[in-house]
Amino acid sequence: MAGVLAIAGVLSGCGTATSEQPPQTGPGVLTLENATAPAPGGEVGEASTEFADAADMKMWTKLSDTEKDVDRLAKYDVNKTAKGSMYLEPRTSAWFGGFRGPFVYQELAGDIVMYARVKVEGRAGGQPKRLFSLGGLMARQPGSYDKPNWVSITTGTAEKSGQVEVKYTQDGSSKPVELAVKPGWVDLVLGRVGRVFVALYREDKGQWKVGQRWPSTLPDVLQWGVTAYTDWDSYALLQKDPAKGNAKQVKGTPDLKLTVDFVRFLRPELPEYADPLNSASVSDEVLIKAMTPAGA
């Protein structure tokens, strides 16, 4: 396409590595005025769930059922434990490298914005006390047990409490990044548009922030949903042996409750000249507008 800039590099983490940056105005730069919020409705809009009725649970599928894994959810319900919410209480579990944890999802295709409001607590309240006790959103390649491929944004206790963790796992290799966040309700967005995955977050009554941008080679159809896992400490010697860790339910001291107020799905759209992997082409401010619901 005439006038389209050739972006010579790809993003590593949140920074940009390019041999030539596009100008700040002109072709190749998406301005805030020209960016549009993702559209509700359509196929993906029908997948949105407000969790106002226990029947909403039928829209969601447990990974342990479809791919014959150990069921690592001690408690899972809708509009019961927490009124108007999905509630998950995981057993000792992990999503890291080749390890598998709980996951409930809907299978959707194409460019997606998945937007949710979540709260993570320890079982006795406060922040979870066990390492890597996190809950939030995940998009996963179906059937990728041997070579796991998925991307996630979760919140809770990672190496420290009060964190958002953004993580891309490609062929079983996980690369997490942790970001400080206040406890309480947190808004999360996990989205794909074109060749990029993005993770965004917002503290209660705060401002949206870009957690990460990743280049994506995942297939068109993915499992989009909610995950919660806890108590990495209890894997002990199995931390280096995913096959044995996945084969049975590890006994431990799980310490996580996840409450999900809603999960909404929307369709994002960017013009062809915009490169969301390049922050000089699509700034954080513009990316936030393009990947969060209007008025959110």
C-alpha cells in the first residue's frame, strides 16, 4: 500500500527496537483522533457474560473436561458464592512453562478484546500468602499440551503481593513480567488485533495502563477465558518436572479466591498503516483507546 511505512523491527517487552522510526505525524502514525474504540455486538458480543444468573455458567467450558485434565478447581459457580459474579477457588496449581492450571473458556476466532473486572483475595481475605497465587484472563491455543502456547494477564501475589503479571508462553517457555498494583478490584483487558497481543490493566478508579505488547503467531481460533491458580511453593521438587506435576493433584496450601464481575468481548480494529508493535506508530494512549470499551 502506497504511503505505508515499513516497520523494520519488532517490540521486545514494552520497548521498541526498530532501525527506523516512523515520523510522529503522517502515514504510519495512528493519532488519537483517528483511533476508534472496539465494537460490541456480533458473534463475540454474544459471548459476553454479566453473571447475573446461574444459567450463565453454561456458556463457559472447563478445560479439564474438554482436554481430560485433572480438575484443579475446588469451587466454581456463578451467581451463588458471589452474587452477580463468577467465582473460582483453585486447588494447588500453576500456569507456567509446561504446567497446567484451571481454565474456563469460550472458543472464539479472529481479533478480540476480552475485558473483565476481577478481584483476587486469599482464602481468609487480604492478599494471597502463597507464591504465584493469581487470577485473571488467558487466551490459549487449543490442544497445546505438548508445546503450550498461551498469553495471560492476571493479578494477585506473584513473587510479591499486589502484582499484575503479564505472561506469554510460547512452545512451553514462559516469559512473565510483574507490575505493582493496588489490591481490590482491577479491570483487565487481554486482546489480539492483527499480529499483536496486548495486555492492559486499571486499578479501581484509576487510569488504564499498557502492561505488555507481544508479537503473535497463535492460530485464529483460541480459547478465551478465565484462569485462577495458587500455591507454587507446594510443588517443591516437582517444580522442575511438569509431566509429574500435571499427572496428579498436588497436595498443598492453596490460598486464592477469584471473583469476576463480568467478562465482555468486543471486536477491535486498526487501520492497515498502524503497527501496534511499534509505539511510535501506535502510542500507549492510542492503543488504550483502540483496545478498551468506549466509556470504560
